[in-house]
Amino acid sequence: MPRFNFEVEREVKRPRYRRDKIMRTTVLFCIVAAVTTAVIYAIVPDDSANDQEQKAGKENIPAAVEKNSAASDTGSKTADPVNRDTPGETATGISGEPGEPGGGVPDPAGDGKMENSVSVPGNNDAKYDPPAPELAVHTKMFRQALQDGSWKQAKYAVTHTVQGGDTLGLLTAKYKNTRHFVRKYNHIDNPDSIRIGQKITFIKADSWQLVISRKSGTLQLNRVTGDSQVPFVLFPIRTLPGVLRDDLVVCSRIAKPVFRDAHGRVFPNGSEGNPYGDFLITLAGKKRPDAPILHLSIHGSGSQAAAENSLRSGAVQLNNEDISLLYSLIPEGSPVRIVE
């Protein structure tokens, strides 16, 4: 009976057993890897999708802004009709001018409503009273408009065609403008040589009013039309606490003023000891409009040492550029209020 070789049998079966074990290990490893990958994918968010959403959102923002901007521009464009007051006089206007309601002044509330305290000419329901920073910006715009001549196309401007019998004195009194302003900004060298058919532009106003605030340190000039007072320009001032009055008027307007002190000494304009600067506007009480109250005057920037004494007496000081513009705009007899 032949003997079975157990050693050979074991040698034959061992390689097969190893191959099966390797295959089972490989399959198990693949299963574990697949499960692990699925778990990780389920837990970790998809950053690429988020990036795409953010990118899409950023791409949509300019379109929305552009759309809103276009709507705002469309809403801000308004027609500005030409108003005819009397034969030979034509009021012309463009939007975006200082001192005029609806003329380029942003609405502080942002809702299109005028929540202010001064009536607008021609619309007793609307109000117009811009905050000081806004009015200061439009004062700067008005000054620039005077330099380039664009003020003649503003809403507050009225152009008169000279007719027989007109004189510059009569016209300035009619439109409540100063001769200095009309001559300077209409380029009239000889006030006695205006001719029939000549066009002269004025700032339309029934009167003017000055409001001096000692507390805020500002001087505001209002243009009065009918029962309405429209804030027109605003100037910073130097002033000290003092008397408050609402019964004053502009008495006189003096260019290159000479100063006389309490001792009778005379100081020419521009000299040390003269506080007035380039221009002086004297004030008086309404009951005696021709009697100036010198210690309540409005003047420019002269000698600083002398100006300090002037301020202590109750005067109001502007820089020379601002007093020059105020001198051009404010006629004699205009009411003045000094408030806290």
C-alpha cells in the first residue's frame, strides 16, 4: 500500500490558501475605504458649490446697483418751466442751483419730503430749510456760479429787458438788488449808459433778511419772496456772546472803511488799528434806521488786535471774501435778527 506524502500535499495547498487570504483582505480594504469616503463626503460641505454661489452673488451686485442708480437718475430729472412775470421780464431756471427748494438740495430725510420750517414760494405746504453743512456747500456753489456766469440761468434769477425810462437805480430798487451786485455780475462799467433792449439779470427777491446766530457762529442770508423766506447763503462768523435783538436793519454799506476809535484817532483802511477789513455793514434800530449802532456792525478781517476789541463790543466779523459777497447782496433797510 503506497504511502501518502503529507509534506507534498501541504506544499500544494499553502499557496492557494495565501492567495484567498490576500483577496479577502483586499476586498475588505476596498469596502472600508468606500465607506470612509462616503462618510467624509457626507460630513464635509461642498466648498466648490459655495464658491460658485458667492461668485454668482458678486456678479449680480453691480447689476442691482446700476439698476437702482438708473432709477434714481430718472427720478431726479425734472422739467423746469419758464415763468413769465411781466412784459419785458423773463424768469429762467435750471435745477441744481443753491438757495432754491428742489434745486439740487438733497433731502436730509431721504424720503422726498421737506420736513423744515420755511415756506417755499408758490407752495405753502412744502418746507425748505437745509442744515448748515448743506447750505454752506451751496454757498460755495453760488460763489462759483457768480464767477462763471451760470447764476443767470438759475431759478432765482430774473432777466429784465431794458425799456424806455428805465434806469439802473429804478431797476435795482424794483428787484431789491444792490447796484454793486448788478453792475459787477452784469459787467456794467457805466451805470448811466444802459440802453433800450439791453438784458440785465437780477436775483429775484421782494426783500432780504439776515439772521446772525451767536451760538452756532453763523450768518444766514434769506431771500424773501411773498410770505416765504428761502435760505440763500451761509457764512461762518467770529462773534462773542452778547445782546440779542430782532429790531435791527442794515443802515449802510461801506467799502474800504476808515476806523475812528473812542479817542477820536483815525485809522485808514488796511492800517494797524483798523478792525474793519475790506467792507463794513452798519446796523441800526428800525425806529431810527439812519442812526448806526457801530458796536453792532458787521465787518471783514482787519487788524486782529483791533478786531478783538470790536468783537468784545458786540460786532460780527467775517473773512474778507465772505463780507465782500454779503456786501454785494444785502441792500440797505434789510431786517437783521441777532439770535442765540
